[in-house]
Amino acid sequence: MNESKNTGNAKRVARLKKILVITLVFLLIFPNITCIFMLVKQSSLEKQINYLAGEIADLKLSGDMKMGRLSDDGRLKSADALLRISLEDESVPGSAVADAGLGDNTSYAEENPLLSDEVVWTFSADGDSTGAAHKVYLTFDDGPSAYTDDILDILDKYGVKATFFVVGKDSESDIELYKRIVNEGHTLGMHSYSHVYSKIYQSEDSFTEDLDNITTLLTDATGETPLFYRFPGGSSNSVSKLDMHRFINILNDRGITYFDWNVSSGDASGELLSAYSILINSTRGIESRDVSVVLMHDSLDKPTTVEALPDIIEKILSIEGTEILPITSETEPVRHVE
Ligand SMILES: [Zn+2]
């Protein structure tokens, strides 16, 4: 009788012990798991906050730019502010008076009605040089794209001619874009047919085949033989395993002139730059150079380049002694590798 009672007690104690141990283990492990979960969650939220803060900063900057306010760091002024200063200085030279019709995406004209009537721009509506001291060549690589029409519209509004180094696309709408570029007085240059570095730079034969393809496509589309080339990655690219002079020789044999750049908008960097950054990059040092060839991209994933373009043009034209021109056979080549 006593024995069975003792056994019953022992069992109960054992069960209690088990429950106690399980409870203790649970109490120890649960907070740790929760803690780890919260840490993971926190880090993901931090990332989201950083991303959103970046977005807000970008929005604020483009807002500031259009309002003509100083940038956050107080160092660099927006195109509007710079233009206003040069107008106050009466230092904007002019050989032609333009209707400073401004892009729909800027509220500049509405905010500055006086400026839009009184601004005297230096530019050459027909793409011929006016002999200005600082020649600026805006170049757009990788098109045609969904933005080509927008870029052409902006250039048209300012009466500015540029250069498009295009790749091979043969849809009807792309053919129309090649034509529009030429018909509106811009320079249509080649940027390879495929834009696949490994294929183009594989051998002289593959380079020649690609060059034939883009030459034929553009000649058939526009009736004009393209005369200018920009190497994908530039003549100084580190992708080609072959000496770039082999490909340069092929271009030379055909009388095709290649151009690199000495100003980069930076829009090819992995992350999407703000329009403000592109404006600053694209106009850097122009007043100190005779010839500036500005690298930009005409590409679906570069919306901020299009957004920045009106401000880029305005800022360049507001610098004393500048003009914006399309590349022609008269243009002094800018090259990384001769
Ligand atoms: Zn490219």
C-alpha cells in the first residue's frame, strides 16, 4: 500500500520536474528567438527607412532645383539660381535671341516670366558654330529608347543639336527615331549593333560584322552613311582582350571617326542618380575647356537624365562664351586612346 503510494508520488515529482524543465527551457529559448526575429526585422526596416530617406532627398532636391533654391549643402546652386545670378551680372553674352520656351516638366517659365522673355542665349539654331570659346557636345549613347522622343523634344525647344550614338534596333518605331534624329539636324553616330562587348571585341572579324550591321541599318533607315562611332565602354574600355588599336584601324580604314568623352554625366553608374547630380556632373568644368564632349545615356532605365536635360542646357548656355553643337567632321575628337 505504502509502496504504491511512494511510486505514485515519485511519478508525480518526475512529471513536475519534466514540466519545470520544459518551462525553463522555453523561458530561456523563447526570448532569444524573439530577440533574433526582432533584430532581423529591425535591420530590414532600417533598410527601408534609408531607401525612403534617399527617395525623399531626391524629391526635395529636384523640388529645390525648380524653385531656384540653394542645395542642401549650400555649396552648389541650382541652374535657375545660377542663371538668375548671371542675368543680374548682365554677363550672359548673346549672338541669337531665342524664345526660351522651356520643357513642360519645368515650371521655370511660369515662375520666372521675366526671364523667359529677356534671356539672351548663345546658341546656333542650325547647328553651325558661332565661334564661341567653349564648345559643348551633348552625346547620348545606347538609344533609341522610350525616351528618345522626349530628348528630341527638349533639344528642339531649346534649338540645340546633339549627337546620338545608337545601337541596332529594327522595329518600325526605332527606324522612325533614327530618321527623326537625322531630320531634325542631329548627328546620328554608331555605338555598335549588338552592344555585347564579348561579341564585338572577340576578333577583328566579329567587330567588322557588327560594324557592317549597324552601318547598313542606319544607312537604309536614313539614306545617310554614318561617319562617327563610339566604342561600347569607350576606346579605353578594360573589357576587350584584344588591343583596341586593331578596331581603331578598322574604323580608320573606313574613314569613320571615333569619339570618347571628357565629361561624364555619371548616369551609367549602377544606381539611379538624381537629376540634380546629373546636372552637376554634366556641366562640370565646361567654362575651363575649349571642347567638352558630355557622355549621357538615352535609355529606359535613365529617366533622371531626361529630367535633368532642360537644366543642363540652360546652365551650359548661361556660361559666358559657350555653345552647344552636334558632332561633325569639323569637331576636334576627344579620345581616351589615340
Ligand atoms: Zn553603351
